[in-house]
Amino acid sequence: MGDTNRDPWARFQPNTERPWDRRLAAHLLRRAGFGGTAADVEESVRRGMEDTVRWLLGVPPPEEGFGRTLRDAVRDLAVQDEVEDLRARWIHRMVHTPYPLQEKMTLFWHGHFATSIEKVVDPGLMQAQNDTLRRNAVGRFGDMLGAISRDPAMIVWLDGEVNRRGRPNENYARELMELFTMGVGHYSENDVKEVARAFTGWHRRGGEFFFDESAHDPGTKRILGRTGRFGGDDAIRILLEEDATAEFLAGKLFRFFVHPDPDPATLAPLAARLRESGYDIRGTFGTILASEVFYSEAAYKSLIKSPAEFVIGGIQALGVRARPIALARAMARMGQNLYAPPNVAGWEGGRAWVSATTVLARSDAALELSKARGQDVGNYFDPSLLFGDAAGPEALADRALEILVQGEVPDSTRESIVEFALTLEPGARIPPRAWRANLDDKARGVVHLALSLPEYNLC
């Protein structure tokens, strides 16, 4: 566990005992993105922690070029409907984005502001919301709250269209306080009613936000001890002034990016920095991704990969050319159906990702990735690109384990995988002269085994 007296938010200083190596570089790239390739990990080792964090925090330029690439890539995917097209586009972006933290945060916010196509129905509104989440992904939380409160998909999802003077609808006000900002126990039922009044008239016209002044309640409201003729933006400002909001958001970010069991003493400084910075998410990640606690043994591989992390991480590490919609369907079978979170609270995450059904779905996905030959589903994996120079079964096993789990498995696991690579069938070893002829099949099998390991399922 290391020195328990260390300041958890002190800047991590690599040294001979805890060097900046492939282990920690891969940890950073998994958490702040989806993992990347072996070359990405080596590049991070070369850059060092500080430069890698600076790169991750980089501000994306206007994305017209990437947008064209995205359209070209998705155009011929033979998706069956517009919702599948949405999912295909987002997954292509997750795999290929040059700004992994932005995309990881877009996924985080999709779970935080959970909105489902099942009720919204209109794919265009869902795409617009996804763009809003991405645009504000590492900006200021207040800007995000203002944008999401005006988002037409959210207005449909939480019944903003029927929130009118004299007949306020409390759905958005309640979730804004309970799930988006303060958390349970920090507000009263009257606060919910008054915040709902503040947002009356926040409607939409088609795909655009529309403030209907005739439906807005301009009267005096009392919210969390403040009194005034408040509107929606005033309500957001008041929520951001509450310590509970900084504590709630700090805790959610910590559990998603660091480890699942933060103690109050660790969270308090992060919450304070978050609020003092004006809820600057990029600056907050500058603290998190370079901190002692982020690289602690308590944090390392303490999280269970979400289906997105499992699938996208495998695609990137192995260089699989995959149809995004096939990946979306695999993720849905594992319990993460993009654009259709299970409820207003989003995905529970953590141990909830693992059940008898979803473990089988993960194994099936591992098999699909490793066996992809392109003939039927349009996915293609060429083992020779990664393992063509493997001198024998041990080199093959070690290379696969290094790429997918940084070689961190028990000796008995490695021995079992080497034994598989050595064997044509039970009791029959591959003759050395026949090794090259069997490399493709054996490499695919070794990759399937590695993707199925408990160690690969940890982030």
C-alpha cells in the first residue's frame, strides 16, 4: 500500500522504487481513455508522466477534419436504423479520437446526465446532446449544467415541456438536485418545488431550446435559504454555491477515475479545489491524474472495466479493424447499451457490471475479437502484425500478456497459456518445425484466453 502518511493529492514523483514504466503508463491511459496501443504505452513511458498528463489535458481544436473522417468511416457500415448509426458513430470516435480524455468524459457525462432514446425517440436530439456533453466535457461544470438544462433531449426526457407556471413539473428539478449536483439529503421537498418553478418555461421548439416567457413563473422563490425572483440560471448558481455539490461531484469523479472506496478525508481537499476553481474540470484532472492517490496501490486495477472499456480497450490494444455497430451490440449484451441507460441514475457500474449473463457476454466478445477474420461480420484481426516475430510459444504468450495486462498474471496463469500455445490437442505438442504454420490459430487462441482473464477485466 505504500506510505499511508503521504498527502494523497501531492504530485506523484516517480523514483527508483516506483518508476514511471509501462505499468503506470498503461494505468494512466486506461483511466484517462480506453488504453491505447502498445506503442501508445511506450510513447507515454518516453514522455514521462508530466508530459503525458499535459497531452491528455490538451484542448481539442475545431473538429471539422475528424468529423469528415467519421462520416466517411460510418457511411458504409450498413447500419439498420438511425439509432444504430448513432452508436456506430460514437464508438468509431471512441476508438480513433486523438483526445481520449474528452471521449472518456463524454461517456462519464452520458451516465451522469442519463438520457435514453427509448423516451426521447428522436436520434437527432440524442446526437445533439452527445455533442453538448463532448463540447463541455472538460470545461466548467456550471457551463455544462446550463447547457444540459437547455438541451432538448433532456427537456423531453425529464418533462420540461410540461413545466409551466401554475402547473410546475418537478422531474427535472428533482434529478438536477439528487443526481446531477447535490445528492440525496441536502435539500427539502420545498426546494424541489421552488427549483421547478425557476425552470418553468424552459421548453423547446423542435431541436432548439426555447424560453417561453408566457409559461415562466416570475414570482419570488426560496431555494436553499436564498430568496429572490429566480430563474433557471439562478437556481444553477445557487446549487453551485453549496458545498454538497462540490463534494458530490468530487466523489463521483473519484469513484469513476481513481478507486471505488474514497474516504472523506481524501475527498475533502478535492472538493475544495473543485469549488475554488469555479468547477474547472480540466484543472481538476490536472490534480487527479498527477496525484499520489491516483498511482497508489489502492487505486491500481481497483475498478472493473465497463463494457466500453473492455471492448474499446481490446480493439485499440490489438489493432482490430471492427464494425462499430458490432461493438455496440457486444457492449449492449454486456449491460451498457449506449444512448439507452437503464434509468435516470445511469449505469450503476462497479460490481454491477459482472453477473453470470454479462461474464458470458464478455467471453463471447473476447472470442469475436480474437477470431475476427473479416468474412462475415466485417471485423478483422491480423495476429501477424503483433506476433509475427514470436520465436515460440513462450514469446507468444508473453507478448499477448504484456499487450493486454502488462504481464501481470500469476505464474500458473502464464504457464497454462504457454501450455495452450504449445499444444495441438491434449497430449500432442506442436513440433518445432510446425510452429510457424500454427502461429495464426495459436495467436488467436492466446489472445482469447488473455482477454478472458480476470486481470484484463480490471481497469
